Amino acid sequence: MKGVEVTVEQVSRAYGSFKALDDVSVQIKKGEFFSLLGPSGCGKTTLLRIIAGFDYPDTGTVEFDGKNILPLPPDKRQSNTVFQTYALFPHLTVYENVAFPLRLRRVEKNELDRKVREYVHLVQLDEHIDKKPSMLSGGQKQRVAIARALINEPSVLLLDEPLSALDAKLRQNLLIELDVIHDKVGITFIYVTHDQSEALSVSDRIAVMNKGKILQIGTPYEIYEAPATRFVAQFIGESNIFPCTVLSCEPHEGEYMLKVDVPSLGGVVSVTDYDPLEIGSEVDFTVRPEKVRITSTPPRTMHKELNLYKGVVDEPVYSGFQSKFYIRLDNEEKSIVKVFKQHTTFLDEGPEIDWRDTVYVSWTATDGYLVKETNR
């Protein structure tokens, strides 16, 4: 690995009465593709700017491989930044934009030419090497910016929402290219985004932030399947979330089988968890919409771990590859459950289930999850 380990320890930063970062600590592994994910104003860009040297914390330290870098100016930190706005020189060609950092270092001409062409090739812009930025698309401009940031061979590449100005399809394509570039150069990438699908697609690990704090750090799978807080469960993907109270907790095949009272669902729900919970604990029950099954008739096989509800389709939303259903349950609360149904067969006449149809929704105990840290 060519990158460095980045350690942020108890960093806080305030602007007047607004606390942008509140005692943030995170350790980013050498060569890792690490994402800072959260809504606007959560502190992720402030943290990136502090790592880059464009801002300074009120308290705390930032280290590269155990060395405190806070006293160093940005150009001495072994890091380069790719911005959302490209920041290219409009009067220079692709070649000259990429060559600019090497010219500042007075790199010998043959070596400069070799490296410029190497990095232009890395971002697949060989045939555009003599064009100026005005002749390039948004995605091509961003690739020039990435090549220019990489040519000095930094140990850390900082990416501040680099794809947010691009259209959706181009953004997805460039995201995959960025992941391929990371695999080739092998340095540490720190990627700031508010788009959870971007972070889930390419990250080795993700830090979810809100209101200046890191709420959870984990792999994309851990963040999605086992959210640590109600905010994480709501921010990452879509979920059905209901307050509940623990009624019982028994060992079950290496885990724990719990019965929880969920008033919104009209009674008791079965759910498994890795950790035991005290009876009477107030937590949140969550189940992802794609894990809820929807049928026009009751399931043929019934067992004690199945949670089954009858309801009516309140709103169907067709999205091509899937349909999203809002099901109003047939209980006193009339709660809404979201269901995603993937379309795996040809539907020339549309989905079988439609508006106002009576349906059954179900999930097993292992499909749900309990969130211990709630907003209550």
C-alpha cells in the first residue's frame, strides 16, 4: 500500500456559536477507500478541509502514520484535493493542466512528459490531451482534476463531493472509474458525499455523520444491515421504523430471539438480535422494504417466526425494475408499511398487485433489526 494511515483524534471546530465538529475521532486505514457520509451541514467537508490543511481545529489532532500534520501547510501534507468545481485553468490544455504541479517542482522535461501521459492515460483521456476545458464534458473535466491531483503521487487523495455536479448516469459511470483508479494507485482515498448510494457502492468503510458527530463507522454491509441509530437507519436507504418495547429475550441458535410490542403494528413482533436486551427496554424495530414480502393470498407455510399482516394497497409506485407499495394495515393504528417488489418476469400488463387491492405482507424474525439508540 502506498497510502498512509490517517488518525483524527477528538477534533472539534466551531464557527461562532455553530459547532461544525464535536469531538470527532476516526482512524482511516492505509490504502482504504473511506467515505464521510451525511446530510448538508453535518461537518463532513469541514473535517476534510482540516485534514487538507485549509482549516484548523479548535481542539484535537490529525496524524498521518502517527505524525502530527497540523503544523504543516497544505502543500507539505502528502495530500491533494479534488473539488466539486474542477478548478481547472481554462486557458491551458488537458496536458498543461495535468503538468502544472510538476512544472512547479521543475521536473525534468522528459520525466514530466512521461508522467503526464501516464496519468492522462490512467483517467482515459488520451484522445483529449490537447483540448482545453471548454471542449470537455463535466465528467471529462473531473477526470482531468483527478489526474492533476494524483500526478504528485500523494499518500492521501481527498475528494469533496467530486461528482455532485454531474448527471445521474455519468455520476455512476465515473464513480466506478474512480474505484478502478483507487485500485490501481493504491493510496488512501477520503471521499465526502451526501449520496448514500455512492458511499455504499465504492467504500471499504463509511463514517455516517450528523450535527458534527460521527454516529457509526462500518463497512457498507454493516451500515445498511445493522444501523447503530435511528438516524442511520433512516438516512441509509429506506426503512420501516416503529417504536417498540422488549417483552422477552431468549437464546436462539447463537443469537437471541426477542418478542417486542410494536403498537404501530398492533401487537407483538418476533425479531432476532446478536445482543441480549433487558425486558422493558424502549428501542426501535426496523425492517427494510425489500425484505418484506407481499402477496394476494396468505403464505402457504406458517411458522412462529413469521410476522404476517393484512392490509390494503394505499399507493403503488411503478419504477420499471421494481414497484414500491405503501400498504395501510388492517389494524386500529392503520399504519403504513413500505414494500419493494422486484420485477423478475416480463410484465406486459403491469404488476399483478394494484391500487386498493387487499394484500398480505410478511417477514421473518431474521429480516428485522432492533435499533438501540433512538431519538426518543
